[in-house]
Amino acid sequence: MSVFQVHVFTCRTDNFGVLVHHPASGATASIDAPEEAPILEALAAKRWDLTHILTTHHHPDHVEANLALKRRYHAQIYGPVAERAKIPGLDHPVGDGDRFEFAGEAVEVIETPGHTAGHICYHFPEHGLLFAADTLFALGCGRLFERPASDMWVSLQKLMALPDDTEVYFGHEYTLSNARFAVTVDPDNEALLARFEEIESLRAQGRMTVPTTIGVEKETNPFLRPHDAGIRAVLEMEDASDAEVFAEIRRRKDNF
Ligand SMILES: [Zn+2]
């Protein structure tokens, strides 16, 4: 059993709130701070006190409650050094390869430019946890607002190199619409078709699709599969590079 408890809940419309709690010390981190009220409710329901905020990128739906939560709890805020001017209340700017301790456990920073120029993911290597926010979604990846597809492809490969059983927590409940797109570019992938059914049934019951794992994503997420012969045949891109195929999948999703 992990030394951490992870609690996920909905914020705004489709953002996830994520709290990571270390019972032995009482330390509790919020991964991003999308909205104050649901985070306060979640903390109260669990009887946890917030000690840290781990910010992934500067978008308002990820930092809106930083200052309010910092005032109330004196939480220490970590965030991307490349976006330091845009992260409210930032105490500890961190960048690629940086390591720090949360509740005495190692946290490794993985810079994943693409969705934003400075987006970072938080990896807990001893506990197989990855907080990927808007870089990697279940069956999807973040939209490219600040960096080209070629940069995002490099970023996603860093996450693909993590162990297959790494649990991935992501920023938005977009999984059903991602699944509808995924089957258009990878229609013969049995693992994807089975997962699509599971996701439809989860969402029909109002349940969340988080977390996923690196292994499941490598089998079913088309954005991690530009090397796949079936996808390349559908796209008629047999001779293209992986980066080119990835860019085409991203372009099609933007227009889906
Ligand atoms: Zn974002």
C-alpha cells in the first residue's frame, strides 16, 4: 500500500481537484488549485490541512485558488520556473530534473512543454504516481497553445519512458470525447474498443475515469501510438516520422 492517499473530486465543470495526503505526517498537497470552494469542502470532509500546492501551469483553471488557499493555510506553492511570473503566490520555482521532498518522499519534476511553454508534471518515483495535468489525458493530450506538436511529442515520450504501472492523474474529464475520437484513427485496436465500452459505462454512472496508467495509455491512446502501423494506414502516413504522425493526430482532434 502506498504511503499516500489520493482523493479526486470535480471542480468547475470538468477540472479534477486532486489532494495527495501523507497520513504519517499530515502533509497534504493540492495538485493545482482550480477552484477554492470544492477544495475547501474536500479538505473539510477528509479532515486534512493543506500544506502544499503543486502547480503544473499558469492557466486560470489551474491557479485560480492559489492565493486564497495560501492565505488560509500558509501552503507552500511549487510551480514551473519557466512560468514563474504567471503563478500567483509561487514560493518554489522548479524545472526539469529538479527533485524536492514532499512529506519526506522524493518528487521529481518533468518539464513537458506543449500545452503551455513551461508546463511541468510531478512524478513520485518511489510510489509510482504521476500528476500530468494538461499534458497527458486518458486517451488524449493537451491542446497545443504555446508550443508546436514537435515539442509536445518530445514531452510525451518522457512520460512514456516511466514504468507501465505508473498511476497517472490528469487535469480534465475529457475521456469520453477523447475515446470517440481515438476510435476514428485506431479503429481496429481491440484494447481501445474494450476501453471505450468501459468508459461509456463509467460515465453513464457519473463516475470519473481518473486515474489511468502509463501502460494502458501506451496501448490505447493514439497520441502515444504514432509508430503504430494501423494508425499510419488510416492516416495514409506509412513513411512519415513519429513526430509528423503525432502532429496529424493532434490536428485531426482539434477539428473533430
Ligand atoms: Zn491548461
